[in-house]
Amino acid sequence: MELQRTRLFLLISLLVVGLALFSTWQKEHPVAPTNATNESANEGKIATDIPSVPTSSAPAAPTTSTQSSSATLPQAKTSEIIEIKTDVFNIKIDAVGGDIVKAELLKYPETLSSPKGVLLLDKGPGRDYIAQSGLIGKDELGPDSHQAGRAQYKSAQTQYQLGNQDELKVDMLWQSPQGVKVVKTFTFKKGSYLVNVDYTITNPNNTPWQGSFYGQLQREHNKEKKGGMLLGVQMYEGGGVYTPSKPYKKISFQDMQKSPFREQIQGGWAAQIEHYFLSAWVPDAQSTSTYYTRVDNDNIFNIGAVTPVEVAPLSTQTVKGEFYIGPEIAHDLEQISPGLNLTVDYGILWPISQVIFWLLKAIYNFVGNWGWSIILVTLVIKLIFYKLSASSYRSMGRMRLLQPRIELLKERHKDDKQQFSVALMELYKKEKLNPLGGCLPILIQIPVFIALYYVLLESVELRHAPFMFWIKDLSSRDPYFVLPLIMGATMFLQQRMNPTPPDPIQAKVMMFMPVIFTVLFVSFPAGLVLYWTVNNILSMVQQWFITKNLEREGTTLKKAK
């Protein structure tokens, strides 16, 4: 009976974990809004907030006030939009300031039924999310200044295409009244989401040009994302930076409201992160930058970095920066800057999740289908724990063979539960049977279940990944609920193979478990249901063989006697 109580406890624990995962899944897949936006009207708007102008050659932190002390520049009179198309995205750059005001990821459709790519950056009503960068000159002598406003750059044309080229450079020019010339160059490469943003500064004067380069992400956010908790961890959307002590430091919108962040760091990065995608400024790795956050008007959140620049008299210098805008592919992000790959957030069980994803990816590279990869990973996991599971199933099989003797003890001590428990433990001891041994398979599955859930939820590689037949997206629920029903059936059959709990209440609870889990798994990603179903089938096969062997051993012993 102790075995059944423990198994029931573990199943209920798994159910609680499942409910938490279900809550997270509901939050991460809300109904898409249908608000339409006027794109032509949006293009005419330009962003003007930039960091404060430094008073020395060292970078100064942006102002922390959300009112008039915010570094706000006057609007420019005219605005020209430059459009760039590569094989991976459509980009729109505002000639005023050279800000990226729109970025559409062509290889990542918003939905399976829509050819339109994910719109990661955009400027429109209720959704101001843009990437700004610029040069702030000391004493207001720079492309961006509080007196003159944002720089009005000039470009040779308004439309560019990568086409069959491996690389595309887009130059934007500006010149100060003092003769300082700035060329802002965007470099796009085939198949890459990393954009080089370089400033070539030519100083024709006899005095040094001093200023700062800044790159920041400006995002409107009207309310903190709530709900969707898993063991106290919320699926994350907000800012993030690299620090020497913490390669991935999250700075949520709420954190930005409470206390502005400021820290001087060599290299590093500053990012805005959301589910599957991120944008990040990556200053020169050899430079020391001041990383900061600032909130304007209570709902405009800025995160970025300021790097000091000094150009010697009568010379030219290039300030290099990088901007990543695309999917959270851990391998690619790791090559760009330390810690950036950690934005693929696998939760508290990330070591297990990383191993599972590595294995999934290795098998996928061989079979070419993520569904079959999940099935084969499930098989590998079963093989790894084969001996451990065999011992547990052996214990459960022996428990089943002891059921007639347990029923006799129950009948003999039906009026004395305490004496029945004592007699039952003596029977276990005599037969060298551990009553908790059969619970191990369930216990092992819980962390693997959670880790795989995070892999399916966070890995953009599995987003919209098809399996076969009606399963078109392993990261979304089964549209026809076939897999959850099959999973429920396998769970019911697996229960029939186990001994019936002696306690009537426990027996009723266990009877309804397959139904409860089926309802719960209806909204889980199909990939996770596929894993659980295959795991149940493999477990049943293993348990059936072990039970049959035990029955044969028992028959042989009886004949020998």
C-alpha cells in the first residue's frame, strides 16, 4: 500500500507540474491581436530620444529622469525612409538619425498560414520598437545634438537589394558646419542576421574631435507581462546585458522602472529579448562602454551602451559596432559575443535542456525531421536508464505477483490496519522487495519532462517544425487532439499492467488519472505529447517483457517444488 501511495503522490506532483506548464503555455500563446496599423503614417514618425551628451571624454550615463530631463532632441523637418532587402529580412532605416525603424524576418512567418514574416522592429501606435545609434559630439558638435536635433543623413538611393551578392554596404553621409565628415555604413551579409554598423569619422580640424558612440534599443511597453509561472520562473520578455560577474543579466521592464542600470563594461552587449527572437547592440569588444537603461514617459524603455570616441586632428577613424536582429539560435549567438547564447532561456534545468537539445539537433541533422528526432531521443533516454527502469519494473512485477498474498493479509487483518501494515512490511522484507522501487520511473521522468518542455518552448529551431500527417507544428498543440487521446490510451493501458491499489479511494483517483492527463495534454505542444506517448509505449513494452519473465520464473519455481 505504501508503494501505491508514493506512486499516487508522484503522479499528483507531475500533474501539478503539468498544470504549471499549461499555465505557461497559455501565457506564451495568447490570441493574436487584430489591430491594423497605418504603415505610411508610421514611416513619417521619427524617434528623438538619445543618451545625454558627455561632458568629458569619458562616457556619461543617460539621464535617469522620465520627465523633461530626458535626453530629447527636437524633431527634424524632413524624413526619408531607406529600404533594404536581403535574403533574411526587410529593413527600413530612417535617414533622420539612421535608426532602424522596421525589421521583418523573412524566414520566420508569423503563422503557418501567413507568408508575412515576423515583424521584430516596428514604429507604430502602441508598438514603438526601434534600434537607434549615433554619435554625440562634445559641446554639441556632432551628428546628434540637443541643439540641432538628430542628424539628417544622405544616401545615394532609397532602395537597396542584396540580390546575388554575398555582401551589401549602405553608406549614409553627414557633415558638420565645422567640416567633420561622418559616414555611417550598414553592412549586410548573405544568410546573416548580424549587421555591422560602422562610423567613419574624418576630422579636418587642428583640434581633436571628442564625442561618444551610442547604440540603444527603444521599446514601448505599457504593462508588465503576468501569469505563466513554472516553479517560480516566468517566461521572460525584457532587457538583458552582459556583465563580467553575470554573462546574462536580465533587466526586466519593472526593474528599469524601479532603478536605472549603469555599469562600465569592456565589450559586452545590450539586448531586448522576447520569445524566440531578440535584438542586441554589440559594441567593439576592445572598448569600454557604459551600459544603461532609461525610462521615458513611464512606458518607453531604453537600453543601450555609450562608448567614448576621440579622433585626432587631421585624421580619420572608424568606430565599429554590431547589431543583431533575429532568432535566438544559441550556436550563432555564441559566436557573436560571450553570454549572448544564454538568452535562449531553458529555465532552472538548463543543463539537462542543453543536453537534450544537442542530442535532438544531432539526430535531426541525420534524419531531417524534428518529430523523428524526438522519438529517437526518447529511445536513447530509455536506453540510458534501461537498467534502472528494469529494476523498478521488476519490483512492480513482483509486487503484482504478491497481490494474492497481500489480499490474504488484508482479509486476515481487516479490523486492524496497524497490524496489517506491520504484516505487509514483514512480507516485503521476507521477499526482499522495496515498496518504493516501482516509483523511480515516474521520478526520473519529471525533470526530463520539464527540460524537454523548455526545449520545445524556447528553441526557435522547433518553431513551426512539422512532423507528419496532421502535425504541422511540433511547438503547438495537436489541432485534432489525436496525440493526446493516444497518450491517454497508453497511460490507461500502462495502469492496467500495474497492481490495483488496495485502498478504494486511491484506486478511484488512479482510474481518473489518464482522463485528467489527457485533458491537460490537449493544450501542450505536440512535440511534448509525442515524447510522453512514445515513452509510455516503450515503458509498457519493457514492463510487459519483465512481467512475463517473472511469471515464467515463478512457474518454474513452483514446478521445482
